[in-house]
Amino acid sequence: MSLPAQGLYRPENEHDACGVGFVANIKGKKSHTIVEQGLTVLKNLTHRGAVGWDPKLSDGAGCLIQIPDRFYREEMATQGVKLPSAGQYGVGMVFLPRDPASRIACEYEIERAIKDEGQVLLGWRDVPVDSSDLAEPAKKLEPVIRQVFIGRGRGVTVTDALERKLYIIRKSSGHAIQALRLQHGKEFYVPSMSARTICYKGMLLAYQVGEYYLDLKDARVESALALVHQRFSTNTFPSWDLAHPFRLICHNGEINTLRGNVNWIRARQGAISSPILGKDLEKIWPLIYPGQSDSASFDNALELLVMGGYSIAHAMMMMIPEAWENHALMDPARRAFYEYHAAMMEPWDGPASIAFTDGRQIGATLDRNGLRPSRYIVTADDLVIMGSECGCLPVPEERIIKKWRLQPGKMFLVDLERGRIVDDKELKDSLAGAKPYAEWIERIRVKLDEVESEKTPPLKSTVALLDRQQAFAYTQEELKFIMEPMAANGEEPVGSMGNDSPLAVLSNKNKTLYHYFKQLFAQVTNPAIDPIREELVMSLVSFIGPKPNLLGIDEMNPPLRLEVTQPVLDFYEMEKIRHIERYTAGKFKACELDITYPVAWGKEAVEARLASLAAQAEDAVRSGYSIIVISDRLLDAERVAIPALLALSAIHQHLVGRGLRTSTGLVVETGSAREVHHFALLGGYGAEAVHPYLALETLLNQHEGDRVGASKAVKNYVKAIGKGLKKVMSKMGISTYMSYTGSQIFEAVGLARSLIDKYFSGTTSNIEGIDVFDVADEAIRVHRAAFDERAPLLKGMLDAGGEYAWRVRGEEHAWTPDAIAKLQHASRANSYGTYREYAALINDQSERHKTFRGLFEFRFGERKPVPIEEVEPAAEIVKRFTTGAMSLGAISTEAHTVLALAMNRIGGKSNTGEGGEDRRRYALVKAGETLQSRLGKGRVEIDLALREGDSLKSKIKQVASGRFGVTAEYLASAERLQIKIAQGAKPGEGGQLPGRKVSEYIAELRYATPGVELISPPPHHDIYSIEDLAQLIHDLKNSNPQAAISVKLVSEVGVGTVAAGVSKGKADHVTIAGHDGGTGASPWSSIKHAGTPWELGLAETQQTLVLNRLRGRITVEVDGQLKTGRDVVIGAILGADEFGFATAPLVVEGCIMMR
């Protein structure tokens, strides 16, 4: 079994990626050869799997085939059991606990469920296995494997009905066994229970599947299809049940929207009914158990759709639709099919190649981005072979009649009963033409843009604009740095130099609740998406209001839906929603919930107010309101607003828990939302649309008297928020706002577990902090200050801020003018005394400012000092230091060369960054050379004298997603090659160099055109998964066998698990960067709100690698605002071997941080 959560390790952060394949006979002809060929494909995909510290300990492999009727008939006859004819009985493959008493209890529950469902128990069979070759850990966990044979009861006449009964037997017996809460109950698992297919799988290496299960060697085991899978998990705590295939699918990829998808399944529980399953539907809940992998959850949801009456291809198209929203050339009927189903189920989004079968048809589909490989061949003797790559089954060239690959969003299906391949177009045309989807869409779709209204002017608040801005903690700085640039340019503003202000939980200023959440992002196990280049697949369309019944396959009267093209509403759109009943002739009804309460009630009132709001929302849904507006516009001097995010999440989660969330839409009308991060949070916690009335009023106020300018400002602002939302979604690899809604792709830093569990359940918060009353208290303090007549500073203007730039009375910063001056003086005068003053300033700041490391205290009194002679000398310690990856272009030639020169002189390492390096710097310096004479006069402004034997080259060469300047010579000249997966200041995004900085020299080094902006894509386009990263590591090792290979990651929850995967991919070194690292240019929302402090990521990495027994094979480096020896020592205590500095060396070189 997987390890329980301990320290910072969490089992739910585990990822897997893999190899998938199948072999099938198109005509449905069964033979033992197909089974053998399936096992051969599996062996040939071995390299897509991984092994941990024990070379025989695999992440799991398996094979799913049709039920071998003749074999089972003869086997059971030896026990005196006569099986009914094929299709009249089912077989369950069951993993049982080794403890005899627990095993008997589990078997009894299965037999009981068979009887309860009116079916017949025919008998049990022990599955013969050979465990001599298993790894020790796999042997320890090996279950007892038995098969149960179930005959059809009286009321069941067709195989489909028997399949549904077997499904209910499996679900209800599983729930009953979980309810017994046996210590060994977790070892119980049913890989398959079906009248058509059987699954042989386990914690096995690819070649062991056919050796371990002796059945698979028997020539009587015949099938017309074999579906196989080899798993690569980022951790090494795999278990028997997590191996694939599952009951219907094999999956290679990541479901990024998993948390949201699982929540939405739960949310539908109260509003779902099935004409086919009838009352049996109640027996399947909970459909998905907490802690299941993304593939297992997907399989459970797919199974529900198939058992509810959809064909397997139809169900797959609902769960993984192709990109239809912006696809102008798509056939209108198919578009209508997707649009109709879009409201029934949000996409399960993320890179995925999924092979599926129900025993009659076998096929595969690719996600809308096509981010996983799938290739297939068809042979002259009716064989179809599909796999994660070419050549997984050797076939003579002359027998191949077709070779092709799956394309993004496309599906490939082999129908064994009809004996032919159904291609994507035919399959989708027939499904799209089965019902009048286009007519239904016209009838039920209400586009908010097209709703006629008399343009009601919005209600004006009687409270002055300035007071309301202050009540929602607006600052002058936010207007200047964030909102004005958005209104002027229609895109999110860019900042630089990283983040040196404290975390919200440690700040002595009042912060909004939004500040306590950090955006999650994809690294290694799944790629970020490039929202600019891949605009076709991105969509901000949102449906507000009730969703149709998911299993209503005979639906004649689907509910109406209100569609918005993007989720930010302006004043007129908000008024339409408020009075929607009037404008849609009663088809929709909106109910407004006021989330303000009398400030005199104090912070104690917040909990009860939230409970009342949740109850009011539930009553509104039960009374038939189709839209709930959560509003704080009634705020005034007497009434304080509950933070909109808290109120929204409390209501959303309450409705999800009651199974009512799909019966209504949630719209948030708030004065608090103003920057991209705020909108992303509101969407991530359940808002289908947001109306930021105060932000819009602020923009209108700035353009008073200029109607055209005001209208353009609002338009630009909404456009900028939309672009920003796409960027935040794409960081996590999510393409549609509908699957982002409710997906909770955030982690909290500094919120108490009590607050998270009650109002944001499912969100991680590794460092606890304030609870719900403190959140209310913070809101009340801001509110009181806003309406306080005695505060002279705030009477006529907003607070200055100081979050983005250093201000005298503003937020604290680590890099103050004083600190910068002291460091520059110390290094220029070589004065240790001044350095100690600088260090005292920084270290005292850490305690006052409170970085997490500032909260640590050394236990000097409890430790026995060692003589200084025994300590590693300074000259050795500095060899563990590196400078940050700053490209030539982001900094000047002189600055870049000086860093390399200095690090080479002390034996440390400098890093080229992602802009390549001049080959003239590779050779050692000869006597009399200067920087100008070496690089050329036109390339260097200020000449530097050099010493003989100096080296100007950077020992660490970076390989980033743009691959600028990466040549064979560049790779060969490195001592370490660093694959940059993410950067602290902008994880999930690529680097950018403005065109004005691309001089002829820089263009020459980067193989680019002078004056043209250079942007690295967010993902490496050859790394879409952990196995792709292993491939690049292998290639780089071959390009330079002497160099160590490093992978750069950014601290976030789960980074330790990714680091374990990197180690299993054979990297020698991993860098964990903190969220506060510097940058040349990055959107402000990324600098401030993505990633976590390195203390968390480093500690998690150390703990996870040790648990995995992998720590000995990899070096760990940490970087991110390291400034003093104290920082280094704390990094070492938390597990780092090496330390990176970037901003501090730039300051030493003379950077004065003009901000």
C-alpha cells in the first residue's frame, strides 16, 4: 500500500505517466496469439516505465482481455461447476487480504451482494500465480487472487443487463467492505467484474505479467483483443490496485482538473436520475473514494456513463471533447453535439492518451491538445496494433496496409462485432446525427449578450467611492501598477526582480484573503499550455445556471442554459442577470444573497453568518432559483463585507455536499476583485461569473467626462483579465474555464486547518495560520480604518501601498536602500565589518519581516561547539555556491562575464541562463588579454583587465524551452547541464526578452533576428511527461558524458514527489527554487501569487527522497532570495547540498533596484 501522509509528504501528490498499447483482431477472431502479442507490446514499452531503489520493484503493469470462455469452462468443470453459455455469466477478478479472517469477511460481502441483487453464485477459483521472481516489497503486499463466477438471475435476459448487475454487485460489496473498516480491508480490490472482459494486473514489471499469471501461458486462453499498460509513477510506493488497465481504460497522462471533476460528480448526486439504472443508482455512491488516482477516478466516471446507457465512444466524447469553442471549420452538427453536452459535463482536461474497451469495441482517443503520443498500424491479416510509440510489435513491412497517429481530440475505434474500423469522422457524424442537437441548442441556449434589456443603469451606492475603495483595501499602487496598465493596454502588467515582501500571514499590514492563496502550476508530470500559440484550444465560455441530468439519455426537454463568452461581467450584463426573470419571461430566476453584516457584531458573527448564507442558498435552490448572486454591494459605514472568496466557497461547498450545486449557477458581485489572481481564485472555488463593480467604477472615475475613454478602459480591463485567466489556467495545463470552475488549483499558505477543512476542503495548507475569525478580524480592521474620520492620511487619498515597490510607510521589503548600500560598500571596500552590519540588518529583518526561515532559532545553548579547525574551510564551502541563471540579454555582457569570472576564481559555478554563451569565452585567458580584446570592441562598453589562466565560461549551461543558443559545442563545454522546467518568478510560463534588448550580438548568440522579441514557450515541446524528461536526460548525457544533468523545479505542494520522479529519470542534480526568485520580466500575478517559499519545497523534497530511498543518488540545490550565511545554514539543515545566489550578486555588481 502507499505510505500514509507524514511530514510534508502527501500521497495525493503522486503522479503517473506511462506506456499504453493494444492489439486487436478487427474481425473479432479470438486466439491465444493475440494474448501473446499483447504481452510482447507490454515488454517493448518497458522503457516507458520506471523502477525505484530495487531494480525489480516496478510501478505496475497489466493486461486486459476478453473472457476466455473455453478455458474457464474446462477449469471450472474440474471443480464440478458447469458454467452457463458465454454472455450468461460474469467473472470477477478479486484481490483479497492475506489475513484469513479478513479474506472470509470480504468474500462473504461479495456473496451477499450477489444474493441481494438476485444473481447466482456459481463458484470461486484460485488464480494460479508464480511469485518467485517478485521484488521483496511487492511480495510483502501481494494479495490472495481469486476469481468469482456469477450466473444471471431470472430477471436478467441480455448481457448488457447482466453487466449492470455485476457493476452494482461490485459497487455495493465494495462500499460494504469499506464500511467494516478492517485493518486489512484496504487490501481488497476488484480489478474487474464483467461478463465480457477480465483484467490481469499487479505490481509487476512488464515481462513479469505473463510469467506471474500462469493462466496467460495457457493456449486455451483466447481473446480477440489485449489492452496493456506499463506505469511510471513519480514515487516508489506503488500498489497492486493502482496498476492499469482499469475496468474500461488504460490512461497515459494527467487529469489536471481532477479535483474539480470529482467535486462536480459529487455535486450532481442530488440532481441525477437514470431511466436505465433506476433505483440501483443510489447504491453506487460514493462513486469516487478520496485518494483514488486520476486514472481510477476517470474510469469510475466513464463506467457510470456507460452503465447509464451511453455507448463507450459517446461517453468518451463527453469527458474529453475536442476543442469546439473556437473551431470555425467544424461541422455544425458535431459542434451542436459538443455544445449540448458541454453543460452536462465539464471536460476532464489535461494531457491524455486513453485506450478504452468494453469487450465489444476497442479504441483510443487523445486530449484536445494532443499532448501524448499514440500511433497505430493496420495489417493485411486484420490486426490493429496501437501503442505509445512506433514499433511496439515488430510486423514485416509488406503486411502493413496503414500507418498513422492519433491527432488532437480525435478518436479511433475498432468495432469487433461489426468487424471493421470506424474512423473519427464516421463515428462522430453518426453520434452527432442521432438526435436533433442543433434544434435543442437553439431552443435552450440563451446568450447573455443577446438578451434584450433596456440598459438599466446600475444602482448607485450612497457611500463615497474613496471610502469603498479603502474598505476593500485598494492602494494607490494597485491603481498605478495593476489597473491603469490593464485599462490602457488590454493586458496584464509586467514586473521584474522577484518578490522580497513578506507572505500575507507574516505581514504586519492587513491583507485580503486572496493573498493567502498561491496558484499551482504544472511541472514535469504534465506540461503547461502555451495560451498564445494554442489559442484554438483555450476557451473562457461559461454556462450560468442549472446543468442537465447527466444520465438523462432519453431527455426530450433539457433545461435552459445561460451562456456568457467570458466570466467577467460589466454593469449592463450584471443588471441583466439581476433581473433575468423579466428579460427571459420567467425562464430563469435570480436570487441575491447579501454577504455584509453589521460591523458592530464583530468577528464572532462570521461563522454563524456563513452558516445562514449556506442555508439560504440551499433554500433558494430548492425553491427553484436558477442563479444565486453573492453580493457585497450593500457595504457601508455600518455594514462590513465577509470576504467574497470565503462566502462563495462556503456556499459552493455546502451545495456540493448537498448534491444541489448543479441545480443552480453562482455569480459573485464584489468590490474586492481587481487583479487576475482574484478572478482566478473566485473561478477556482466555484464562480461561473464575476462582476467587479468597484474596479469598474474606479476606472470610470478616472475617465470622468470622457465617455469614449471610459468605455475603452472598461473593455481593455475585461480583456486583460480574460488574457490573465487564460495564462493562469494554462500554467496548470487547463484549457477551458468550465473545467477550471471549482477545480481548486491553489494551495494556501498560512491558513488554519479548521478554516480550510470547513470552507475550502481539499485545498492543501502545509503551514497553518489564521482561522475564520482572524480573517473576519482582518476585514473589520480594514473596514474601520476606511470609515475612521480621525485618520488624516486616509481622508482624501488611498494608502500608498508598498507591496510592489519600497515605500517609507509601506509594506516591508528585504532589499531596502540601506541593505543595498551596506552590501555594495562591504564588497567594494572588502570590509567584513560592513558585511556584518548588512547581515545583521537582513537577519534581523527576517525575524521582523518574517520569512519562514526568520522564524527559526538556532539552539546554540543545547549544542556542544566543535573547534573551528574541524569545520569545512570557507574556501571549500564556496565551491557549493552557484550564481543564478541570468541570461546575456537580461543582463549586460560585462555583468554576465564578471559573474563567470568571479565564480571560476573561487571554484563555484555560474549559470549561462537561457540565452546561450559566446564561444569566444570557452578558452582560458592568455597573458595580456582583456575582455574587449577577447570578445571584440563593439561588444563590450567597459573593458576589464584579466589574469592569465582566468576562465570566462559558465560551468552550468542551461537548456530552456526556447533552446536559444543551444548547440553541440555549447553542450560539450559544460560541467553541468541544467534543464529549466520552471522559474521561481513565473512558474508555468516561458522567459521573455523584449525586442529592444535583442541587439545584433544577442541575436547572434541566440540564432535570432535583431529587434524581434524572444519568448520561450511555457512547456518544453519535447517534454510532456516524466518519461519524456527521462529521454531528454538520456540525450544530454550522450551529448556530454562528463557533465552532470540538473533539473530546475519551483517549490509548490507536491514538488518532492516530482523530484523523486526526476531522480528515477536518472538526473544527477535537482534545483528547488523559491517563489520569490528574481526575473527580467514576468506578469505581476506570477511574481506575487505563484509558487511557495523554498523552505517548504526543499523540506518536502528532502523528506520525499529519503522516504523513497533515492536521496543518495541526487544532489539538491536551493535558491530564491538567499542573502546571508544564516540563510545558507538553514538551507543546509533542511536538506540542501548547494546554494544559488542571483539578486545579491547583481546588487554587488552595482544594481540599485530602481523601483
